[in-house]
Amino acid sequence: MAGSRLGQWPCLVVCILILFKAEGASIPITIVETAVSRGAVCLDGSPPGYHFDKGSGSGIDNWLVHMEGGGWCESVESCVSRRDTFRGSSSKMEKTMGFSGILGSKQAANPDFYNWNRIKVRYCDGSSFTGDVEAVDPETKLYFRGERVWQAVIDELLAKGMQNARNAILSGCSAGGLAAILHCDKFQSLLPATARVKCVSDAGYFIHGTDISGGSRIESFFGQVVKTHGSAKNLPASCTSKMNPELCFFPQYVAQTMRTPLFIINSAYDSWQIKNILAPTAVDSKKEWKDCKLDLKKCSASQLQTVQDYRAQFLKAVNTGLGSSSTRGLWIDSCYAHCQSGSVSTWLNDKSPEVGDTKMGKAVGDWFYDRSAMEKIDCPYPCNPTCVSVDSES
């Protein structure tokens, strides 16, 4: 089913790479058994889970909550297909996980956040943690409860000390990066008024873009996600009060009314967006874009111009969403990549990509601690020589 393919786990390849590049000890999974009584469960009805590396020293009261990505399921059929996998059941998840990049525990590789309380929330609902349907179909036994999952995990973290946070970040990658935007203001409202609270979205700024046919297949796809999961009532009211709730799954409309500072890490040539928003398989019936989508160096001159036009669409959507706010942060590179903050090789090391001589790990830290304003937007592809190692992983 074409719609199902559109939601197929956009960070899967990168997530696997990150897993192998993780640093330090493996962090065991914590299963939130008490969540079941409140109906906060994965697609298959199993309790949600997260990995928690406790903070120390100066980071003991600082919290970084990172939400896992992995696409969406927009129909009963596509949700059934992921229900019995690690994307729909905590019983299928690995029991330990290594942390790296923004979650890394080594000071040299992650100087601003290495000793914080660092949490990775596992993704098992298929709706960027927004769904909430009370009824459970007795035939499929699917639970659409992503919003409850998010709340149950956050409640447990608050009880473990996050309620006393001095500094806090809600972050995520891909579908988790979108979730960080959609839940950002809610997260801030649950923490002390005296806390510095900000949000970081990596590869989660999915735009309401035009595809190669002149249509917007992503609009109908996201609309189906919202409808299937009953997400509308959980999307930011500041957006849904002004427009069709289904459009409030797009960051460019939500960000316009956000109160909490937001940092966007993204490629202007996000590999998932090029493959699924610009040139989705369903509208590329002759597969003319097949090679180009795998490697931008294989694009024809006209295809590359279309890709450059998409970059213009993306940058316009960012500026429309975040406006000229002094609290916004941007690190937008020209690498053909998707999800870059979770790997030690792309976050902050000698070979990490740079935009304006600044690596993303330093950019996020400087922005969070108000050391400097941070708006880094790369020149057009293929101008950035530091993208070499990243492009080869896409």
C-alpha cells in the first residue's frame, strides 16, 4: 500500500547506524507497568518504555527527554503491520540501548549535556505520541493511545525528580522530532516556572510541501494519521483554534504560536522528505526519480533544480513558522541526511558536519545557554565539503 510506505520508519537506517556508534554503557529499558491501568499503551496493548541514564554532578537537576522516531501508520492496515514489531510493542524492543550524540555521556563529545538526566522515550504508537481513541477494535486489537503514552512517561519522570528541574530540553528525531514540536509548550507547562525549558527538533520539521505532480500527498497522509489516531484533540489548541486540525500536524503552522523556544536541526535536503514529500513513489509511477532519490549526484539537471526549489520551499516554511523570534535557533545544513543529532560522528567530533564553521553540538549548547544567538543556514547543495561522511550514510 503506497500510503503505508510513506510512513515506513524514516529513521530506520540512521537509527541502526547510531546504534552501532553509540558510546558508553548500554542503558536498560524501563517498562512503565502502571501505565496500563490508565490505558497508556502501545499499539498492541503492551506498556510503554524508556531508557534512563541518571544525571550526576552539576547535571543532577537537568533533564533531556528525547523521543524516538520511526514514521507513522495512517490506517488500520498499516498500524496492524507494525503492531507486532518494536514500533508497536514494548515486548519486541531491545532491552538495552547505547546513548550517543545529544544523549552521549562523554564530556568531550557532549560537553553541555553529558551529565544531565538523559532519557530516550521509545516510540510504539505510530502517531508522534498524539493519538487517543478509547475504543479498541476487537478484531485488530489496536490501541491508539500515543498521547496517553507520552503523558504516562512524563508523569513518571516528573516523580523521579524532573518536577524540580533547573534546565530541561524536550527533543526528538524524525517522527520524534515532530513530537517534540507538538508537545513542546505542554512540556514547558509541567515544569517549574523558574526552569530554563527549551525544545530541539532534529529532522522533524516536515513541511506542507508540493510534490513533483504539483499536489501535496503528505497533506492527505498526515490527515489520515490524525483521523486514524484521533489526534486532533491533542494537537496544540493555539493552532487548531485557527485552522483545520489536520494541518496542525505540520510544524510550520504549530510553530507560529509556540511560546517555548525551539531549535531546528534539519537538512534543507532532508533525505526522507525528498523521497516521500517531494517525490513519493505514488506519484513517480515511471520511477524516474529512483536513482536521484538514492544519491543526489545522480539527479539530472532538471531534477536537481526541482530539489533546489524544494530547499526554497523548506526555508520559506521555516521562516513562516518561526518568524523573526529572538528565541528561535536554526542549524540547517545541506547534507543529504535525516536525523543527525543522535550519532557521535555527526553531533560534535572532528569529522562532524559544519554550517558556518559551527558543528551542531556546539550550536545547540550555545543556543540553550544563551551564549550566543544561533541561526546557521547552509549554502545550497553541493557546497558543503563537511557533508561527505553524512551523505555516504544516507
